[in-house]
Amino acid sequence: MLLYILKMALISGSLFALYLLLLQNRKTNTWNRVVLLGIVVLSLLLPLLRINTSSGTWTQYRQTGIQMLQPVLVQASRWQPWWQQVNWVSAVYVIVTVVLLLRFTLGLWHIYRLGRKHEASIIEKDMRLVHVPQLTAPFSFGKTVYADRDLLLQPAQRLILLHEQAHIHQKHTADKLFMELLCAVGWINPVFWLIKKELTLVHEFLADEAAMQEAPQQEYASVLLQQAMPAHALMAHHFFHHPIKRRILMMYQQKTKAGWRKAALLGGIAVLSTMVLVLQSNHIGLANFKNIAGAQSGIFNVVKDGPDNADKPSAAAEKADTVIVNDYTAAAAKKFGEESPVAQADSKTYDKVDQEPAFPGGQDALMHFLSKNITYPEQAQKEGIEGQVVVQFIVDKSGKPRDFKVVRPVNPLLDAEALRVLGLMPGWTPGKQKGEAVNVLYNLPIRFKMDDSKEKKG
């Protein structure tokens, strides 16, 4: 989650900086509105996208010639007092989010009460005017203008009504609601607040531009300068919206061709998006699955990496933000007094074939199956038993997994659990050599690890 937030903030910040450099204070307001909303959407989606550059559900270890399936980590937390189990960072996030959502809801409720409490009339097709006596700051929300009907008889108020009608015609309320909700849920990203503020001002530019088509520019600017900023309702669009200076400068700004600016912005967005996708491609094959059944706190990690010794974590493990299982090789087998599994294999069993066996649904389905079915034995947790079990098995020519055996034992409790869960696997699509189905030999490392990040408390 933290990594997603950091990516989201970096992407939104980079794209917003491009906007500020190329389009801010330019009379391209319709474009600016689309770009600001697009920045938000891209920053939310890009961190979630992945390019799959992997070639299968296993890694080949050429030193032994055997196929090694993705290593698996099963992690359980030791008992902790409740105040140590609480994720206080998440708790603060939730509390602030709830407060902001309540504020959002109260704003909607205030506007709803105004509509129910005061008289309404139709001023245009599908557009209402709610008469709020002594309301000095007319505003619009949805398809409704809230104003003192008597004040609208004044010339200045007539121009203000045109401004609010423009907000309604251009459906600015939808943008406003979206950004309010986004800032309530994603408040931790400061860029969203800056985008919200800029988008609100762009709405004012657009409404000013539409209103000035019905009124002289000088007269309209005078109305802005003569009026003060009164109190107003949350989330509504108000005519008297600061900063006035930017609005007046925008009124008098001449439209100029901004084709190269738009092209540069689109090019920058394309380049940045491509860089993000390339950097997020799963060339190290890292995937996390949480909430393993039976564990107090489960982590299910998969890593694709080259061979390494059993005592030293792989390069991917050292960079990961969770504990990753060590690789298991023939060298590790010799260290534990075992023969290389290849030497024990039947002569009709292959360790490398033209077409590898496939678990039903592919790699993700295999990892999901393991994450749902494997548990950390309760007795092993109590005794603090941990270690890496390596199970060898054959996917035969019919696709059936068979001949399961532990080639690297740790403890009977952990060995039995590893054998149990692999024995539950359904049939695979068999591997083929020269077009014929054959037996294929695999090893699967499963590491059981207790979480020692906090000391055990009584």
C-alpha cells in the first residue's frame, strides 16, 4: 500500500508539474480541465498496471538441469499485545479519511436542506432557482442555482446568474464531487489538493468566459472587483471565488495558438507513462498474496531469480520490502548431505522439455491455490520452528502430480504440511518432448518463517 501511495504521488506530481509548465494561465481552459482530470486518473491507474515479461511459472537452474518452481514463503507472527498488533499508521489514515468523508457528507446535507427549506422555481429547462432570502453569495450545485431572487433584479446579479448557469451547463459539479471524494480518500497525497484547487479555478475561468459572451467584458470585470468574498456552502460553485486577480487577467488574455504546448504535454505524459510501465514490468517476478488461512498474519511471496546459495538471499530478496525465500540448488542439497534430485530421477523423467507442464489457469492460479491451502502448523508456531522445506515431485505424462518426497527436510510438522498441500494439487497440462507427453521433474521450496520484527510479549 505504501509503495502504491508513493508511486501515485510521484506520478501525479510529475504530470502536474508538466501542466504548470505548459498550460497553467493559458487560455486553453477546456483542455486544462480535461488534462487535470486525466492526471488524476492516470496517477490512480498507472501504479496498478503491470507488463508481464516472465516466460513461465518456474525458473531453470542450469547448474543442475532441474526445474525449480517459484519459492514460497509462509510467515506467521508471534503473539503480540493488541496495542502492538495495531497498525497505527493505517489507523490514522482511516480516522482522517472518516473525518473528511463526514465533512463531505455534511456539505451535501447543508445544500440539500437549503433546497428543501426554500421555494424553488424553474428558470430554464431542467434548471431550478432556489430562492434563499438575504443570500449574498449566489452559488450553483448540480442543476440548481441558489440565490436571493430579489437581488437578481440588479444588473450585477444578472451577470452572476449567467456565470452560475455556465457552471450548470458545463457540468462542473461532477468534477467537484469527484475531487472532493478523491481528496477525502487520498488526502495523504498533497498533489490531489493542488489539482483540486487548480481545477476549481479552471471552472471559474470557463464560467467567466461563457458569461462574457452575454455581457461586456469591462462591465463583468467591474462586478468582480466591486464584490467582497462572503461565507459560502461547501463544495458549491461561487461567483466570488478567489483569486480575483487571476480571473481578471484571464479575461483580458488573448487566445493564442497552443498546439506545441498541447503536443509537448501529451508527449511528456506518454513518455512518463511508458517509463512507469517499463519499470513496473515483472522482470523479477515478484507477487504478494496475503491472509493465508491458519496464520495469524500471513505473507505469501513468489520470486523469480537466478540460482544462489542457500545461506545468502537472492538479489531480488535483498531489494524486496518483505522477507523472500532463499533459492535452493544442488549446492544446497550437498550441504545437507543429499544427492542432486536429478541423479535420483527415473531415466524416463525429464528435467527439461520442449513444452513445460502448466497448472490449470497458469502461474497466478498456482500461487492462488497455494495461498489458499497452505497453513503454518499451530504447534510449529508455538515452538518457534521455522525453515525451508524442499519438496520434489513429478508431473507425469497424464498431467497428474505424483511421487512427492521431501528432499530437504526441516521438521516433521513442516515437512508434513508441505507434502499435504502439494498432494491437494489438481491435474496439470502435461509437458511434452518432441510432441509426446512425458514425465517432468520439479522441486518446490517452501519456507516457513516466524515474524521476529517485534519481541514476544507475555
